[in-house]
Amino acid sequence: MAYLPTLADAVATHARLCPQKVATRDSQRSLTYAQWHARASGLSAGLMNLGLAKGDRVAVLAYNCIEWMEIYVAMARAGLVVVPLNFRLSAPEIQYIVQDAEVRAVLAGAEFLALVDTLRSSLPIPRANYIAVGQSGAPTGADGWQAYECLIASAGGACEFEAVGQDDICALVYTSGTTGRPKGAIRLHRGSALLALATATEIGFSRDDTALLVMPMCHANSLYFANTFIHLGSTCIIDDQRSFDPEALLATLAREKVTFTSLVPTHYIMMLGLPEAVKARYDISAVGKLMISSAPARRDTKLAILAHFANSRLYELYGSTEAGWVTLLRPDEQLHKLGSVGREWAGSGAIRLLDADGREVPDGEVGELFSRTPYVFAGYWKNPEKTVQAFMGPWCSVGDMARRDADGFIWLVDRKSNMIISGGENVYPSEVEGVLGAHPKVKDVAVIGLPHPKWGEAVHAVVVLHQGQSADMRELRDWCKQQLASFKCPASVDFMADQAMPRTATGKILHRVLRQRYQEVAIA
């Protein structure tokens, strides 16, 4: 079988070819490829000296920082499996993932040591295997934590590692849990390399690119793009702001001469909402490619992006932790097919939309989206039932419902698990959200189904208004009635402050949490 390089192989190659090239940096420090290779090698040896073995799982809990890049490469070198933890998770959620993955070591940023300490008694992890990331000496007030820098320095000389093959596991990436308990998606080194190749080919990246990684490094978006640029030998800038700062982002784009970044629509809206005088301070002419990810963007947002980033081509992708990238809306299709997630990604194989009986639906009808990609995940960790549900032969589904138009463009409708059945009629919340979201007073919206004594479920909208705006249920219902069948229009509307809307780390609204909140209120 053909050889496919791991992340560690890629960094070792670039350390030989361009040792002094700046490979990655955050606001605190930078690394050349030679330095990155040396430090990752030291870290991998230090971890193995703790008694870890190839295939062991290691959890990482930290804000965005350059250490993430070292850790991902070190894990690949040693054959360890990285389990990235979302820093927004609660202690019980972290405990569940660490126990489910049977983690053997934890690396945590200084801000999370106390949180992890509350869980230690319930975790069968050796005391020596708790490492404080970013600490150069003994962590102050952190009893029982090894310092990350000391672990690297203590590794000593060369360390013998077992060979790491393309069918070995590189990561367990737990899903966000929008519809229930998180599941560990098994990612292989083969999929990592193939996804990097497909990404570089489809979007046209090269070693001359400088990418800015803004999304959390624990999330598949940053992981998959970092993977691409590492394989190419490009430069990756890590945005290590604790919270999103739109002007700081513009400053970084200008200072680092960034050529690419991937952002969610909220990021773009906040950045473009800055005063014109502020935006004019920063030369962002180097930005040649921009990605919209994780959620759809409105027409006015896209037009504003294209106006401000005059030298940039705009892309929008759809994918998942499990399948990788599936579809792409390309620059010349942005406004022509507004609302679509595009057509197949290069190398994604094909897409099928199937009904409940596994038959393909005609164009224009809604079916469950199945994709066949060469970099698909290898199943859910310790969850054969969910793995079986995710596959139909080589075809993979994460439960998204979609339709295809006559030109082959895919239009996401909703998650199958979010579907509302009201009076026997199927209502897809995203369709109602799209209509409500187009109202000029509405900033954001989530639609859920609530129990109803007559209809089974009733459509309920949770709305965030733009600052200074006011509206009532009648106004929004009347707006919907102009564009939707009556059974799809919300039977009730609540208004919520933006900061109160429950979201994942990437800004996706947690419909499950909203349903639980409102059902608890109804029961009370």
C-alpha cells in the first residue's frame, strides 16, 4: 500500500527542507520548522517516558496556543491518540469524555488545572501523568502537576518509537453533543493525509500560504485546516485571544500578511461592524481566500465581506467531524446559489439523498444526506450501535437532511433529530429559521418543537433581536405567513438576549438545550 505521511513525518521533512522557515506562532512565541521538530520529538519522548504506549489516549484541555501544534505532532510521532477537549465543557462533560476514551494522561492549560483537579479522584490516571501546559517551572499552587517544559527538557536523547502506520488512530474527536451524549469519532492517519491533499487541491493552497487559525484548536475546523498547512510546509498563525476581538483579528491579518482564514458568520459580522475609520487602519490586501464555515451567511454579509476583502475569493463549506469536508460553495457560486452548501468537494466521491427506506429521492425532495469520502472516520469509539447507524456500506451520514436542485447543488434542510412533527406534517426548523432570520429586526433565531396536546408538537421560535429593535409575536408570525405554510409558522415566540442563547464552541445553537429548558418550564 502507498505510503502516506503523518503530521510528524511532514514536520520532519520540512525541518530538513526549510529548517529556518517560521512554521507557527501565537502572540507569545514562534517556532521554525527545525525548532518545532525538535520540541515535538522531545515532548513525544517525555510522554513515552511516563509509561505510555502506542495507542494510548491523551486528553488536551487548553485555550488556543502554540503548544497545540507541538502536541498534535508529538502524538503522531509516538503513535499516541490525541483527545482534544472543548474548553467550554463543564466538569461532568469532561469527566464523561475522559472516562469514555480511557485516557491515560492529561495535558491542561494553567486556567484549567483547578477544574481537572476536581475530577482526579474519579479518573484512573497515574499521578505523574498530569502535565501543566505552558509552565516553564513547577506550577505555582498546582500540586501534583508536571511542567510541560520540564517534561520536554527531561526527555534526554533519542527515543525509540514503534512504527506508526496509516491505519493507526491519530485522534478521537468528540462531537459537540448537540443531540445527546458526545461520541468519539475515530480519525486515522490515512484520513488525515488524504484530507490534507484534497483540501490543498480543491482550494489551491501552497507552502507560500500563511493561515490564521481562529476557531478553537480543539475543534475539527482548525484541526483539519492546520493538518493541511502542516503537510504543505506553510505557516500557521494561532489566534490565542481568550474571546473574539474583531479589531485584533484585523490587526493580525495585516501584521502577519495572512493569506487565508476560516471564520463563522458571527465573526465576519462583528469585524465588518467596526467603524470604517477602524477598518481603514489595517492593510488586509494579502488575504486571498476566506472561508465561511459552521453556519450559513446571509446575502448582505457575503456582499460586505467581498466589498471589504477586495482581493479575496470567498468559499463556504459543509462537512462534519466524521466525514470531513463534503461540499463546497465556490467563489463564483456565492450569490448565484445563496443558501446552498454547494456541490461535492474534490475527492469526496459522491453524495446520495435517501428516504427512510434507503431509496434515493428525486431532485427537489428532502432526504438524509449520505457521503462517500476517502477520509471518512473509522467509526465511533466503543459505540458499535451508533457506528452502524452512521454507515450504509461505504456511505456515511451524520443525520443531516437535504435536497438537491436540478444543477446538483445541495441545500441543507435540518438535522433529522431536530425535525418537528406537527399534526402529522414534517417541519424542518432550519427552513423556518431561514425565513425568520431574514426579518430586518432579527439578529438570530432558533426554532424547536414543544409538546402540544392536539398537534403532538408545536413550532416555537426563540428570537434574538438586533440592538435597539422591538417586535412581537404577531409581527413575526405575519412575516412567516407570507413565505411559509401555516403549519410551519411559529405557534409561539420568545425573545432572548444574545448572550443567553446556548451555543457550541463554534457558535452553533444547541437546540437540544433549548428544548430541555422549555420542556422543564412546561412541566414545572
